[in-house]
Amino acid sequence: MEQILLKNVEGTKLADIKNYTAVGGYESAKKAMTSMTIAQIIDEVKKSGLRGRGGAGFPAGMKWDFVPKDFKGPRHLCCNADEGEPGTFKDRELLEKNPHLLIEGMIIASYAIGAELSFIYIRGEFVKAANTLEAAIAQARKQGFLGEKIFGTDKKVDIIVHRGAGAYICGEETALIESIEGERGNPRVRPPFPAVVGVFGKPTVVNNVETLAAVPSIIKNSGQWYAAIGVPPKNTGSKLYAVSGHVNKPGVYELPMGTSLKDLIYNYAGGIKNNKQLKGVIPGGSSTPVLLPEEIGVSMDFDSLAKAGSMLGSAAVIVMDEDVCTVEESLRLSEFYAHESCGQCTPCREGTVWMTKILDRIEHGQGVQGDVELLERVSANIMGNTLCPLGDAAAMMMLGFLKKFKAEFAQHIQMGKCPVNKK
Ligand SMILES: Cc1cc2nc3c(=O)[nH]c(=O)nc-3n(C[C@H](O)[C@H](O)[C@H](O)COP(=O)(O)O)c2cc1C
């Protein structure tokens, strides 16, 4: 498959608008703005089968279509560049190396939903990416691709980069909206959904960086073209997989959606470091349930991973070798969720802290009989009982580790110490 998102990024400095336009950049935005109706654009994106790359896999064209057509007044597009899920670093690759592709996708999406002012919400730690984006936006404005009367039309689209302060919860779309409004990033009750009541009370579409960056290629080549890549009809297009952990070649790989996890680890990422054995793989960011070595034949797409009892999530593949202690690993992740919980919902605020306390005592040799069952009960009581899925993410992670590595947890309790780590 020819690369779509990372094409030309190595060797060509695509963050410079001269280089980006030299390889056909902004032609798709021009085509959309000057020769296509809003309905045609949305139809093309629907035909492409493009599903959101932020985690939930919601069809992008359908989301755009939800924005009320008869609403009088401003609407907004928010690009979610928070990228806070542990293990996830695919969007940063695009933000730093191909910012104009994202801007071009945002121009098209803004036009399609009737937004004249759009936002990129970027996590505070991404200083280089935010500076790169701001420079790219300034270049695009200078060229007449952003601002008033763009591409010689009477249409207006502008983009503001909004830097967050580095809170995982601000990647959740309603918390992100609160944060843009200057409030503390607490998720909102839904309904109303952002497509109806979003930023500053106006209809808003929130899309991930990778989702929006796929749009120019769809407008250029057609939805049908995009839909033929990957696993049609429901898992189409190319996908950025971020591979980290105990592999020889960690990195971001753009491959057809549905590449097997085994191929990704052993072929693209060069196999397990130091010829160690594989112990487990988290396939889609820290919240997605862990898979065992015998399960890595799975196709890395939304529906296949769901069928395998996990999730594609943000497609952040975390590879763990034989020396990893799964109690220590889940403790580390649990600490993260407890720290990042916004605290609004009791099951998440209290549950993640209890989960951490129990894991901590198991890992440090003070686990008691019944702790595994207690962890299961605490997780089950978080699941589905919170305003946003942060609590579910913590519970899914925990239940995944308990399902696949229960014996290791029991062994810690029985032995009164960690059997894996040579401490
Ligand atoms: C706690 C939490 C953190 C999230 N972080 C991100 C994020 O960093 N980036 C992102 O695109 N989506 C994130 N999401 C998902 C967003 O809420 C939303 O579904 C997504 O931005 C929609 O874009 P998409 O349809 O293009 O996938 C997060 C969700 C939760 C619950």
C-alpha cells in the first residue's frame, strides 16, 4: 500500500508549505471549496468508510452529518490533538512532520460542517508540535488558504491552536470542550451531544488528528478508492500503529487497516528485543485488554479486535516480554488512571484509588486472600457507572490483566512477594 498520511515525510520537510504544495498539497481543499457541495463532501467521506481514529471508531461522515443543517449561527470543528493515552504517539508524528495535511483536512471538514472558526486542542507537553502547527497555520493564512475568501471563494475558515495543560481527561471530547472554554476539564453529561451543543454552546464536531488528516486523500481520490484499502466495508483505509515496549524497532507504522498484530511486531517492529519470549501485548493503548502470544494472529482493525475481546482504541501497541510483571504493569497503569481521574464520578474517583491500593499491596508482598476477587468487584462497579469512559478504561485494563494473568496475581499473594522481578 502506498502511504497516505506519512508519504514524503522522511526527507521532505513537509512542514514548509512550499514543499507541501510542491507534492500536490492543498489541491484537495481547493477542489472541495471550489467544485464540491457540502452534501457531496459528506457523501464522499461516508463512502470512504472512514472511522474515527481517536478510539471509538465512529464513522466520520455520519458525525459531520449530525450537525443540525438549520442551525443559524456559528458551528465549530475541534481537532483532538491531546494524545494522552499511554503508549500513544501516532498523532505527534503527523503534527510535527505533516502539519499541513491536518490543516488541509480541517479546512475541508470545517467547510463541510459550516464552521468558520475551528480549534486544534493540543496537549501542553507537545511544545514542538504546537509551534510547528502555529508556523504552518501562519503560512497557510499568508497563502490565502486560511482566513477570509479562501481559494478565491467567499468562504471563511480559520484555525486557532489551543494549548492544554497536559491532562489526560482533556482528550475526552466534552472535557476538551470545557477546557477550550477556559473551564476545568470536566466531562459533560450527554445528551446533548457536542454535534448539537458543543464549544460555546454551538454545534461542534470533535475529530482526532489522524481522522482529519485522512480527509484530503479521500477528496482527491474518492471515497470508493479509500474504501478499497484495509478490510472493507467497515474497517477501511490506512492506519497508524504506534509500537512501543520490548521490540527491536519501536515506532509509528502506516499500514493497511487490518495488518496482523503478529506481522506488526515480528516483521515491521523487528521482533522482541534480545530474543526474549513474548509475554503479552496491549493492542490499542493502555485501556485496551491485554492479549496473549497465542492471540496475536488477530487482524488490527476495529471489529476483529472487538471480537477478540479487546479494542483497536488508539492503535498503540505495547509489547511486553517475559520479564514483565503483570501486577507491576497494571499497578503502574492504575496509578495513572487514579491520578488522571477528574473526580466528578464517585466510582471512578474512589475505584481507581482502591484498585491502586490493592495492586500496590499485592505487588509488595502484602496481598491477602480475596484480593483478586476484590479487584474484580471494584472494576465491575466502575464499568458503565461514570459520565465518561475514563473509569471504563481503567476497569477494562484491570479486568483484562486479571483474565489473562490471574495465576500470576495469585502467585504474588501466595508467595508474599513478586515472583517475576529480581529485586
Ligand atoms: C479519557 C479519554 C481520553 C481521550 N483522549 C483522546 C485523545 O487524546 N485523542 C483523541 O482523538 N481522542 C481521545 N478520546 C476520544 C474522544 O472523546 C473522541 O471520541 C474523539 O476525539 C473523537 O474523534 P474521532 O471520531 O475522530 O475518533 C478520549 C476519550 C477518553 C474517554
